[in-house]
Amino acid sequence: MHITVYLGASCGTDPHLAQAVRELGAWIGAAGHTLVYGGSKTGLMGLLAQSALAQGGSVIGVEPECFMAQDLQHDGLTQLIVTRSMAERKSRMIQLGDAFIAFPGGTGTLEEITEVMSQVSLGQLSAPCILYDLDGYYRHLKALLDHMIASGLSSPERQQGIHFARSLSEIQALLS
């Protein structure tokens, strides 16, 4: 399975993030899955890729040209795909994925996973969409989605493929 993971290129301030992202990457690699991610060597992105590679996993990075000029790409990947733009990167990462995980991240992570959420809710993408709600990181987004349903602007059927997982074991169960 190709698992597309969206996450930040910084490490954040919570040391638990680094530990959890290493565990996620190690599981992806050890389980024989292929990691698809943004291609960076920095921050949580770099830790995720290194952990998957250390377990013998395949890692595909999708890096836009604008970041290549800044030398942010991870040079030890199984494959590095260079795109012309962020929009092309997002599209390519969706094309490559069989399942999608949003690890805690910033606005880029949010923008990328909401595209997946939208496609899942419209029936244009039939793949698990998982928000890794580590330490309640995505609880407010879950509350917003619930509010959309309560307000009649969405429905449980539309959000059926969108999942919130609080642990790696919950992610594993969703993908088994």
C-alpha cells in the first residue's frame, strides 16, 4: 500500500511529535508499505522518511522546484519526483496514494488533507483519509466537521471516509 502522509517540515515544540512520527515511519517501512510524502529532509518530514528507510521501506518524495532551489530535498529516497508547483505536488501525492494520513502540521498540512477530505466526501476518491489526532491535535477540526453535520451542511454519509485516530494502533486498525 502507498501511504501518503502530510506533515510539517519543522519539528514543532512538542517532543512527543518526533517520537510519534518516528514510530509511524518505522511501521510504514517495516510493514512493507511505501511512504509518499513531501520530500523534505527537514523537521518531521525528514524524521518520517528516515524512520521508514531505516526499516527497509520504500519512500517516494514529491518536491516542488521552488524547494529544490533551497536544497530542502532528502537525497536518500527511493524516488524523488520534482513538480513545477505546489498544486502539481498536491495532485501527484493524491494520485500516488492508496491511503492518506495527516500528521500534526501547519497550514500546508491542513490545505493538503482538506483536498483529500473533499474528494473523499464527494465520492471522487475511495481511500481512507485519517487525521492523526495525536494528543487531541485535530479535536477542533473534528468538532467543526460535527458542527457541519448538525447544521445540515454536511452529512455522516459524506464524511464516512474521514477518520480521526488517536494512536498508531488505531491507524493500523483502519488500514488493515
